[in-house]
Amino acid sequence: MQTTLRKWSLWLGAAAFLALPLASRAQLASDQLKVWEAAPGSVSHIGNITGHAKDAAADYRRYCVGCHGELGDGNGEVAQWLLPPTWPKPRNFQLGIFKCRSTPSGTLPTDEDLFDTIARGMDRSAMPQWSTFTKQQRADLVAWVKHFSPRWANEKPGDPIKIPPEPEVTPERIKAGRDVFARVQCWKCHGVQGMANGPSAATLTDDLGAPIAAFNFTEGARPKCGDTDQDIYRIFMTGLDGTPMPSFSDNIKPDEAWDLVFYLRTLQPHNAFNMKERQIAKQLGLKPINPNAPTQ
Amino acid sequence: MNAMGLLRIRKFANSLSAVLLCAISLVITCSQPANALPAFARKYGLRCSACHESWPMLNYFGQKFKDNGYQLMNDRDAPIWQNPGYWPVTFRMTPIWHRVSTGKVLVDSTGGVDSAVQRVETSGFDLSGLDLHTGGTLEKNFSFFLLPSSDNTGAFHFETVMARLDNLFGSPYLNIKLGKFELDNLLSEKRILTLTGNGGIYQLYHFIPVGDGNIFGQMGDNQLGVEVMGHSNNDRTRYSAAILSSVDGTPGLTYGSNAYSGFFTGSQAFDTGKLGVQRIGAYAFVGEAPTSWLTSGGPTGYLPGSGIGNKNFSREGFVGQFYFGQHLDLQVVTQHGSDSAWFGQGYGDVIDAVAPNNNTPGTTLPPGSRNPTWNGVLFEPHYVYSPQLIFIGRYETIRMSQQSTPGTPSTLGNISTYTIGYRYNPFMTSRAGFAWHNEYNWLHQDGTGPSLGLNTANINTSELLIGFDFDF
């Protein structure tokens, strides 16, 4: 009796042990995945690292697919619960439009731009900082992201904009930056105190029609595309494609862009980048702009 | 029914009782509630696989999330950003069928009570305990975790109760945790992928020499104390230092007065291109615990909380997490352990009747008594076919290098064990987890069985387990 039971249980265990992994294979193989893997131009170059889309398939499935979807269209299972503007919708990679670029507005980002975005994440969104990945993993994922959009088959990324050396912060520059802030009407979205409460703020939508919030400089958050002075400069000059934030490269001279960076630093709470700017603003007794005043 | 039939029934009942006792003691002493939290996945919209190599085991990203205080650091971690209907609670339970085979169980026979040994095998359907996880952030950079956990009869205890101040002074290198919490083991027993009685724990984390009375050096058990830990932004560099009460996680100051331990870890990870991220680190668990107890009402009326006469113990070793591409990895932990000779001679935890002796004033150790020491290593390879299917293996061995009592067989208490298994997740979403779990464990220990005139008193036990492991 016991021998029979023992045999039966061993056979049952062995059968169960083997059965499900075999069954799982059918589910794991996706025809669609193979189609995407075979797309042209599925390669990235980050320094001396070459990324291959096919090597990113497993990582994309593990980390990204829940939001960005199997087809990279931003319609993963979670997308329905991400409600803008608090939770921006996941990026639709098929459109080939990206916020964070070093390239002029309307052009494709460089591989490095996408590479940096993966590690930096996107604050105030569901996109985490994937900084635990190896550089190779990130390079592979860049290639994977690119292969969703036909733009990379037909276009080349734009040339990165030139960022001149950062000048010394002075009271004059901060005051000049305040004038730029008023002149190009940053306040219409960001508010006169940088609190994202300008007259247009409530009406902002992205290119897909979803509500989007202007950046609030006063709450201590990191700008989405980086928090160094160079990052902020770059945001003015390239714009954030797909959002209402335009490129000001035609309206602002490089020197003025630096002035604006320094002024915006005074609106932020204390952080690692703005100690000097805040000190100067305090000494100047700097007041918010008055949009109704004849000149600022 | 004839006499032979009655004898068989009695024998079977005795055998079953023995096995049940073994099983119950294993469940009570060794069950390891694990942290796999769909509550976090629901909060952030990430699939289980984003944080878990296979849940509940963390991958590097999940480890960073935990190190950040269950925060993604995307400025949306505070509860104020969540839908008010969200409640950060997860339950986990595991219905199973298992077959346990225990060697050399003492049984009654025609020679009298406990006059024979035999192998006892039993099988049947069973349950794990229930884990009720709740954790997350109270506010940005204020984290918490509560884990009421039951055994399979529904008797609850607090497995984890802690609050944590994260990123103090804006630095990820300074985080402070207070309460009852898991020690900062890189290979976490609370996230172990295996479920059998002996394979569901790391033997290395609980080893106590035969006859030793020290229960306080079990680094697999959650402990009461305060921990400072820190890490680099990408989590490549990690350290932690914890000061713990030497109570093995038992609240109520049941044991000694002023007995503390320290648990220290440090590790560094390296980017090795296509191979992945490799991490190496070291840990040390050093402390002291009581051996001398006041009594009341007689020599065996030990007074809880009265322990003094602290003696030392230590556990230290290296940890490696090695990755060989996207599918294969190997986790390694080594340990050198040492207890004071007092523990080795059976002084220590008298409250739980672990130690038979009380170190009353004037007590001396038997001549020649030495600190028991041992060395161990565990290897745990994983083959991750996909986020939904992982194959698991483990081999652990612990070898005594010095017995406390001279003349004791050098191999007494040595352990060898291996475990193989796989977990298959038929779906992978951000809402719930479900795994079809299959596992086999075999354990051998030298000299701890009843000899009864046999040449060796070694024990072999094995367990086959099949079950559903789910949480929501």
C-alpha cells in the first residue's frame, strides 16, 4: 500500500515538474516580437558600446511593457490607469517624438539622449530611474525603443545644439534673466512666481490632447530632462517635443538663455545648484515680475 | 480486525505523529514570510518582474527601490499622489501538496518504547501561513512596513514592524530604520524562492552546533533594533550597520538585560557589459547574549528578562551575486561562525529550553572546552528562462571545524542539503502574482539521529512539494 502511494506521488511530482515549463514556451514566444526584432535600424551607438534591439527584448518585457505596451504604442496594461496631468501617459514610441533631446525641435533625439533618459527617468511620471541597468542594457533598450518608429529608418537624428560655456552668475544676469522671463512670456504657463499657475496653465494639453501640467519651479522637483544648469539651458533651446513647451532658440540668444537659467534658479527652493543665485536674489530683494507693467 | 492489522494502524499513527511533529516544528520555527508586494506594483503600475527576478526575490532594480524606502524617487512616492481608494495591502498564501520522508525516526516496537528507528514517509495537502503585508510611504522619505504573519493554524505574530527615515539631508547614504526588520542580507531569506521545510530557509543563516544554547545569532530571523544604511544613487555601493537586541526578534525583553548585537554589511557592484552587474560584499554579525539566569521557585524556574553573563558569538562571510548574461546567475554566501565555549557547552537560552545549563556564580566550564566554530557555503544558481519561468537550484554545506567538547566526532552536526525546483508564473501583471511551484529538497545531517546500535546516526530527510503560491 505504502509502496504504491510512494510510486504514485513520485510520478505525479515528476509529471508536474516537467509539464508546465513545456507549456509555457508557447506563451512566451510572440510572433509580434519577432516582427519587431527584425525591423531595420535596430542598433544604437553609445560611445564604444553598440546596442542591439534583439538583446533588449527580454528586458523590455520585464521592465517596460506594462506601460509602453508590446507594440511600443504606450498602451500597456497600466496606461488606462495613468491619468494626466498627475500621471502622464506612457510615451508612444511609434511616433518617434521625444521630450528630452539635445537636438533641435522636431528632430529625432540622439542615441545618447535616449540612453540618458532611461537612467534619469522622468520625474512626476511613472517612469522610474533605471540607473541599475548596465550601460549595455541601456544601449540595447535604446535600439529597441528606436525600432518601434519608422522615423529612424527614414531620418537621422538632429545635430546636438551647442551649449556655450556657462558664464559667471551676477546680479545683472539674474535681473536680465527676469526680463527674458517676462519678454518670452514664460509666466503665461509657469506663473509669475514659477508656481505653474499662469493664465494658460489650466488649458495646456500635449500633442495627443491629454492635459499636461507646466513645471512648478517652487516645489523642489527635478525638471524632467535633467536638473543641471546645462540641462535647463538645453530645455529652452530644444523645447520638449510633444508638449506645449516650445523651443526658444529663435527668440533667445545664448547669453540670454544663461540669464534665464540663473533667474529660474532663484525661483527654486534650495538645492545643490542654486545657492549663489538665491543669495543674489535675496540681496537684490528680487520681486516677481509684473506682467502688466510697461517694462520689466 | 486482526492483531496484525491493529499493529499496522498503530505503527502508521505513530509514524504520522512523528512526521506531523516534525512538520509543525518546521513550520513554526522555519516559516519565512516573504515580501512580494502587488501593493507596490499596483501603486506604481509596474509588473512584478520589474522589481523581482522572480517574485519574491528582488533584482537590482527592486533592491534599489527597497533601499530608497519603497520609493521610485520620481516625486510621486508620497501617498498624496495616490487615488484615495488605494490601500497598500497584500496577502500571500500557498496551498500545497507535499510528500515528506524523514529518516531514522524513533518508534516503539516489540522491544519497548522508542526501541527502533525507521523512515517515516507521509504525503498530503497542506497550507502555508498567511502573510498580510502593508508598506510604503507615509510621506515622501518616510517609509513603513508592517507584516502580521500567521502559521498555518492562523496564529499571528508580527514578523515586521518598522518605520524608516529616508534620504536624510538629501543623501541616499543616510537612512535610519527602527523596529523589527529583516537584516540587510543581500541574499534575502525573506525573499527565498523555495518553500519546503528545509529548503525554504537558508541553513547557513540558522545554523547552531549540536548541544549549543545560542539562538541569538540567526541572521535569517527578523531582528529588533535600529539600522543605518546607505547606498549610491544607482545602488552599486551599499552599506548597512544595525544595532540589535539579542532577542532573536522576540518582543517583550524576554531574555537578557543589556545584550546587544551588531550586523554590518558592505558591498560593491560592477558593470561587466554583456555579462551584467556583478556584486561582491561582506557581512559580520557579532554580538553577545546571556548565559546566566535568575531563578524563582526553584532551580528550573528561570526568570524571563533576567539573563546576564553575556558571552560572545560571531558570524561573518562573503556574498557574491554573479550574472552570466540575461538568463543565468549564481548567488554565493560563505560563513565562518563561532560561539563562545559557554554556548557550546549548553549555556544560553534557557527560557525556550534550548540550553540545558545555567551559568550560576561559581560555574566553571568542563576542562578543555573550546569555542565551537564552523564554516559553510551556499551556492544558489538560477536559470531565468523568462520573467515568468525560473529554475532554481541550491547547494549548502556546513562543516564543523571545531567542536566545543574535545573528543566529539568532528563531523557531528554537519549539514549538506540541496534543493531544485522551478516557479512558473502563467501571467505577469501589475495587479497580482501567481506561481505554480515545484520543488524537491534533500537534507543530510551527521550524527544527530538516534543511533540505537547503528554504525552511523546520520539523518536524511527529503521533501517534494507542489503548490500554488499567490498573492494579491
